[in-house]
Amino acid sequence: LQTPSCEKNTSRSLTQMENYLKGSIIGRGTYGIVYKVTCLKTGKVFALKCHRSPVLRDEDTEQKDATIGVEDATVRELSCLSALRGHPNVIQIHDLFIDGENIAMLMPYAPYTLTVIHNGHGLKVNYDHGKALQVIPLSFVAHFSVQVANALSYMHGRNIIHRDLTPRNVLLTKDLTVKVADMGLARQSSKRMSPNVVTEPYRAPELFGDNSPKDYTCAIDMWSLGVMIADAMEGKVVFAEREKGSGTVSTYDIIVKTLCPRNHVKAPVTSWDIDDVMPNVMECTLVKRIVLQLLTFRENERLLAHELLQDQEWVQAAHMTEEDKNMVIHQIQQQQLRQASKRF
Amino acid sequence: MEPQLMCCEGNRPAIRRAYRDSNLLTDRVLHALLRAEDKYLPASNYFKCVQREIAPYMRRIVATWMLEVCEEQKCEEEVFPLAMNYMDRFLSVEPTKKNHLQLLGAACMFLASKLKETIPLTAEKLCIYTDNSVRPTQLLQMELLVLNKLKWDLASVTPLDFIDHFLSQLPIRRENRPILRKHA
């Protein structure tokens, strides 16, 4: 049996990689590293995501991952991105390289992420003037949530669940268009799915708990979206575990105490007032209506992506003026400056 | 729509199972699936137009072998139809030697298993099933070749994806659905 020669056939080889100049690291994770790269021919800037993958490793090495080949996370991310190709709110792949042991994806460079919503101020509504005095405009909150819902509606329609929707994975272009990224955990919905998914503060209540099978559906992505809207209103991670009295209260306990209905089997003995946990959300009637429909404890009552897009009032609130956009971009740049100065 | 609870008992108790997602059983999703299916269809005439050495009976032999492996390894039910889809799509674009057909089948199962299973098949296990006529390095090379030829577009729509949609449209009692599904 002759080995098929695949070197000449694989997408791109190292030589084409040399057309790109590797710059600073802009992201790091279990999957690998994301670099900012510049094309030497055109001067255009891209993001290069390098999956660590033991491709074609020596056969006789005793390592367990020696015969894994292309990692399943890579296979899943790339097949999901191929299936979703062409959607304006999902990140696109320009090119694919096999660089030694790495598989590298060339993607457009998005300068901002949604982490700007954790600015510590949130959105304050001044009812005296009937006009919002805020650091992040309400239109931006509606804008990003509608665009994320757009991407989710498309994904869910293709049977794909993102499973790791956090502000870090929602990228923003220069003009604040949302690009949902990092599909390393995304997969086609299937009968057997691992419940250990989604970064903790954005994890839906049905994913927590004991070892019993988890009843989970594409509604887990909608929960994450609801948490992101609440985060944006409060300016912080609302379900981050926190110190209270002598002990720590976990994300799950906070969720149960604030959102679990009284007639539910998991109803807590003492519940917290939701007005204290997310005061800014509760103050604004429109946001309150949306957030409470997304953060329902029972996942079968949760709003789905295409239903959110049918909410005319919310979609209309998503119109951003130039002034609003500049305000948000200014905020992001301030935040990036603060982070950069912290590093030195 | 009533949530349906099905198939929660695993063969391998270490794996926790999720339930079927009834949110995905709407007409909207069905139409999206039908539209998407076109993208993943193999050419129906590849034995005539693309392949020189490979005849339909060879595909049948390899397919039978693949089904046996999937059943013996208790793979998820999606793995086999998905692997066949990859194999047919590969054969629709790439003239292949007949002595590479089993290697191709193994690589397709390898990939389908990675996409669908919590604990995927290993290369060694697959090589043992070929009676060691395939080495793990060859399998990994073939994997890359398949990925490249299919342009990484692996989230195929297979006939299996439609079964739950059709079942949910039929006027049958819910407790009978799992049995009917098994025979579909």
C-alpha cells in the first residue's frame, strides 16, 4: 500500500505563510494562540489563529495524542465556520495554513471585543429628563444583542449550537459590526452532548449541577446572550462569583437565588431581590422585558433567537447614531489604553 | 411544542447525554436543512465520470465493513451516514486507487467520529480493524487529504437529520416514537 502524497495537496504550505509577518499575541487559550499578522504584499492586517495540533507526528512516539491527528476542536470549529460561511455576523476564514504541527486560520482582524461592556459604570437612565445619561448608550446594547441574535438564529437554524458565547468571543469591527467568533466548542446538535460547556458566568442554569443527564438545547446560547445584555446594563459581570459575609457565593447560587421561580423544585429558602442584583436592568422597562424573557430559569420558556428578532421595539432601539457609535468607540479605546498601561 | 425526552440512557455510562432539542424541530429548521442539504450532496455519477478503478460493488464492500466497525465500536448513530457522505463526496472529486478505498473509509470514520462523539475513535483502533493493512501515519495523512478535498466542510446534512422532523409530523403517540425511530 502506497501512502497518498498529500503534501502538495494540503491547503497551503509554509511558503505562503512567509507572506505574513507575525505580530503581537492578541488572544490565548486552550486551543492555541491568536496573533495579529500583516500581509507583506498588501500591508493588510489579519488575525491568525494557530490551533495546536499534532499533525503527522512521529508514529513511534508513545504519547497519547500521537494518533489523534487533527484535533476534534479544530475539525468542529472549521466545519461549523464552513457551514456558516457568508453570514455577516459570523467571522469568516480567509485562508488555512498547515504550519508544521499547527493548523492556522487566517481571519479578518477585528479591533474590538464586547468586553467593553464591563466598564464598571453600566448604563444609567435618568428619568427626570426623560433622556438617558449614560456611558454606554442603550442603542449599543440593543444593537449588539440584535446582531448576536442574528448570528444565533442562523446557527440554530443549521442545527449548530455555539456553546461558549461570552463577551470575549463577540468581536466588533471598526464600525461596531458584530462578528461571533471562537467556535472551538460549537457543534451540531446531537443526542449526546457534554454538559461541561460555556464559561461559568455565562452558563445557563440547566448546565450546572450533578452528574445526571442534562436537558440542554440551543436555548443555552440565549441565556448567555441575556447575561451579556445584563452585563452591559450593569457594567460588570453580574453572575461572577462573589464574597458575601464569610463565604463565596457561586455563579449557580446567585442564579438560583435571584431567578429561580418559587414553584420550582430547586427554589431556594432565601431568595435575593433581583432589583439589587441588576438594578439598571430593572429600571428600564424595555430592557427588563427583554432580559427577563432571556434569563428564564426554565429553558423551555426562554426566548429563541428568531423570536427576539421579531420584537419590533427592541429592533428599533438598535439604531445607533454616529454620536452613539463614537461614544462606544471612545469607551473601547479608553479601556484598551488602560489595559495597555497596566501591562507596563 | 411539548419537550420530548428521548434516548438518555448511554451504552457507555461515563458519558452524560443531553436530550433532543425540540426547539430545533420547527418548519423553519426543516427548510434550512433542506436548503443546506444541497451543499453536501455527492455527485451521483462519479463511478462513470471520476473513478477509473473503483466500481459500485467495491463501495458496497467498504461500506459494509464501515458499518460493522461503527456497530462494534458502538459509535453514535450519526457517525456512519456522515462517514459515507464524506467518502462519496471525496470520490466525487478525487480519482482514487482501489487499494486506498479502505484507508479512505477509515479516515472518513475517523473524522465523522471527531465531529460527533464525546470520545472519538482513535487511529490505532481503526488500523486494527483494517487488519493492520493501514498504518496510523497513513491514516493521518489521508485525514488531511480528505479535509482538504472537502474544504473542511464537514457539517453535512444527512438523511438521519430529517427523521426526527418527519416523526414529529406524524400522528403517533409519543411513547411509540423511540421504537418507530429505531426502525426508520
